[in-house]
Amino acid sequence: MSSTRDLPGQRPPAGPDEPGTWDAAPVPGLMRTPPQNLEAERAVLGTLMSSTGAASGYFAETLETGIVAEEYYRPAHQTIHRAIVDLHQANGQADALTVAEELTRRGELAKVGGASYLHTCIQEVPTAANGPHYADIVRAKAYRRAAIESAQKILQYAYSEEGDEADVRSLVEQQLTEIAAGTPGLSAAPPAVADLYLDFVAEEEAIQNGREVGLPYGLADLDLVTSGMWPGNVTVIAAQSGVGKSTLALNAAVAAAKTGARVLFSSLEMSSTELMQKIASAEGRIAMHHLTRQDGLTAEEWQTIERLGRELFKTLPLRVYRPDSAALRDIRSAARACVRDGGLDVLVVDYLQLVEVEHTRHSTREQAVAAVSRGLKNLSVELDCHVIALSQLNDDGMMRESRAIKNDASVVIKVERPDIDEPESPRAGEVDLVIEKNRFGPRATVTAAAQMHYSRIVDMTQT
């Protein structure tokens, strides 16, 4: 390994046992060879090829570190690793002879240095029992290279003068989030269904036996029909103003947080004080108008608030965020910050039509809202969290501005109150949750009780 300063893009010279055909070059734009440990890479490959018979357990222990071909610095080592793993999956074993035959079949043996180089890797293994340790060294170097690559992307973009400060910040946050989550940029080919089958069966057994469920919305019938909230998906709660969509969303946020899920409620309408009042009202059964007027709380209600502080608010993993502006990039930034500070399972955005995105003077409002919807969907996948997005309805009951909102959602719930226009309705105090789209089950209508004086929507059995 060379520690000298090389010209950008220049390959370090190959040593006597380091075939130069596929040697990797330094990261473009950097003057130093990236972090690497070729001795550890050879030791990992040697361990994998010598772990046969009584020592076969070392093979599994080494791969259990999570090491993959893309984490080797030298492409030749990546090629050898792939051949070893493929052979082992097909035949249950891989040694220097069978690996050489496989590489010959693929036309790659000469490119990696020939059969003699495979034996060199085996001879350089101090002890196969340390295979996991060697793999950890290789992975640590790969992580450092990935961090350097992310930093280089940031530097290149910053020097390019493209975009504005918000674009630079977004790129920085994305790269930092990827680094915090794991090694970025080490992509492998997508798995085949044969590779996914065992995990699928295990997850299905967990679902069928009740060991794995979606996060709750807080309403039993709604959870039953939709299977709850799952990461990487979006639920849209749509209603006209004043019907109770924010109440339903906040109830769902608290219900999920009570299970230990990490939740971020981003409100563009209500202040943090208003949100806290709503939670206290719902959880403590304190009338909202007692919380919002002078001397409205009784001594008993004050005791309830103190109890909620000790028993609920102190440990509830729920964050409340009201951005200074209504920009999508601010919501994205806050969500990524949560991921870095412990994780994020549910993101609530109240509400879509208030979120701003950058658009040209030729773009329509519908296109702008569609960009917000698509941005939140992408964020749910990127951060592996569930997003609840609230949306206003027009007077005709259609979602305002954009049909793209419905297209991006996995579940669409329209909130309707029969007593809004008919105070004397025989269904006064009821709310219909019309599930207009449901990727996890049938379309249906769930009827619940609207206890708006307590700022909550509950199952009919709780009335």
C-alpha cells in the first residue's frame, strides 16, 4: 500500500504479490490513497477459502459480519469474494482449487492474478479463527472511504456554485444521514426472490402469529382494516376544515408513540402549545375550553396535568416541530435530524397544502402540491418510516389541488362528520372514516366517536 501523494486518478504501483490489472485508483480529486488494508482483505479471502471441514464454522462467522464484495478496496478481491460466495451457496464449500475453476469458467482468473494469488491469500492467514476480525477491519476501511466519497460530493457541489444554500444543506444532510445509517454507495445487485423467500416466510409467520404488526392508529377497527402503519408507506388523512383530521392524526401519533415508536409531528397550523393542549385534553379527559381560558382548570384537572407529566410526557417518544418556514426542505431536515438522534418511525405533516416547494413561474399549484406529495413519499422510503400527510378537501369532497396525493398514498382516509351540517342529526357525535384507498386490505368505512371537546376520536365502544 502506498502512502505517498499520487496524482489525482493515478493508480498506485502494483507490488510483487499485488496484480495491477484491476487495482483501484484513489478517489478522484483526492491527493492521497484512500484508507485500505490489503493484508486484511487477503486474510478474509484466505479464511473463506480455507474454512472447510472442522473449520467450516469460520466461514459463516466471517460472513455474519455483513461483509460484501463491494467493501473490498481492490476490484480483484471483490471478484474473488463473489466467486467464493456463489460457490459456497451452490456447493456448500469453496477452496482455492474450486474457486480457481469458477474464475476460469467466468474468464476472470488471469485478471485477479491467477491461481497462485489465491494460494497467496490462504498462506497469509495468521489464523482462520480471526476471520471476523479481519472482515471488521476491511469494513471499517470501506466505511472511511464511503465517508470520504460523501465529503467529496459535498465539496464538489459546494465549489460548483450550483443551486443555493438550501440545496447545499439538503445534500449535506442526506450524505450525513447515509453515513450515520451505514456505508453509503456500496450497492449490490438487487436480490432475487429465491434470496428473499426465507425472510418472507419468517415475516409472514410473525404477522400471522401476531408477533409483527403495523403501528396503531389508535382505533381498533381502523387498525384491523388497514393492518396499521408500516415503514416506507404514506397515509393521507383528508377532510374539510374543522372536521377533525388534525385530531385524528395527533391521536394516531400519540397511540404509535405509546408503543415506543419514535414520532415527529410537524404542524404548519398549530403551535407547540396548542398541540400539547390537545394531547393533554385527549389523554386526561380535560375539556379543551378549560385549557384555553383563564382560570378554566380545576384543582383536580391541574393534578391530572401533573400526572400526565410524570407518567406520559416524560417518556413519550414524540417530538413536536413547527418550522420557521413552510418549506419541504425544513421538514426533511428535521426528519433526518431525528434519524441521527435515535431514529424515526412515524412522521406527521399537517398539512400538505401549506407545504412550500421550489417551483418555476410556469408550474401550477397542482404541480407544486404533487411535488410535496412525491417528496414525502420518497422521504418515507429513504428514512424507512411511515408518513401521515393531512390534506384539505374542496367543498365537493375532492382533495384540493392534486390527484397525485392519492396516487402516492398507500392508504387514503376521508374524515366525514354527519353532524357538521345537521346538528340535530341522529348520528350526532359520530365520525365516518371512509377508507377510499387501501393497499393492505379492502375499502371500507369505519365509524368512530368524535369527542371533540376532549380533542379525540375513539372507538364506539369507548363512548
